[in-house]
Amino acid sequence: MDRNSAEYEHWYAQHKTSCQINHPRSSKSIESSAAVILFQRSVAKFNFCYTTLLNDGDSLVFNVIVSLYDNTVPYGENYTVSNEDCINHISKRMKNGWDSVVQKCKIQGHAIVGKGRLTKDRVRALQNYYSRAVKDNSGDLEAMYEATRATFSPSTTKLLQ
């Protein structure tokens, strides 16, 4: 619908009276705006300080919060806030990456089916293996590194067949 049309003007006139818009910027910035509100009112309203921000891994929320306080911590130097990525989101991004490789291979005409190839079931199994490797080795970075690297080893792919 053209914004200069009479049809749009009629629709907008009716819509404007019932619209409950509560966020003036892009939908992508809603998450950051909500987090900023939570951080800003946490002490004054609830005498509470957030210590960990758990996000989906591709979120800019932590950067927005830190930038509000001139690259210092929101509650002063005695309190730190750490940024943690959710393993479920990380493994989902990993799966999406593998799915993307499969799609590119299909588009380029490469065979992706058969023994030792990336099938949907194999991608799902790799995602689960990777996620399990991270969860099982939480707190031991070296073991986590080795376990996640094993996701890509030939012996692991044989186990998943």
C-alpha cells in the first residue's frame, strides 16, 4: 500500500487511534531497550544488582548496557556484570551453519547424501554432540576445547553414523 494513497490515509486514521506502540525505534533494538530499563531501575526500585547477563550470543545488549556507563560497570566498580552466551543458542547457530553448508553444496551440485556425508540427521547429531561437549566440560576450558574439537574428528563422525 502506497503511503501517499487515499487508502493508506484512511487506514492510518483508523489505526492511529487504536495503536499501542510503545517502542519508537526498530524492532531489533527492543531487546536492548528493555535490558537498559531493567538495569536502570534494579537498584532504585528493588535494591537489586544483576551480576550475569545471559543472552542469545548474537545480541548487542551487553555492549549497549556497558556503553551507557562509559565502558564501566552499571553499578559502580564494586559490582561487575558478566556476559554469558546460552549454549542452546550457540549450538543452534552451529546447526544453522552446518545447514548452510549443506544448502550451498546442494546449490553447487555437490552430492551431500550417502555414507560419510552431511545429512539432516547427521547435522542434528553433531549439534547434540557439540552441545553435550560444552555442557559436560563446563568449568574446564581445556577439556571443553578438546571435546568440541572432537566434534569434527573422523572418529566422532563414525560414532554418529
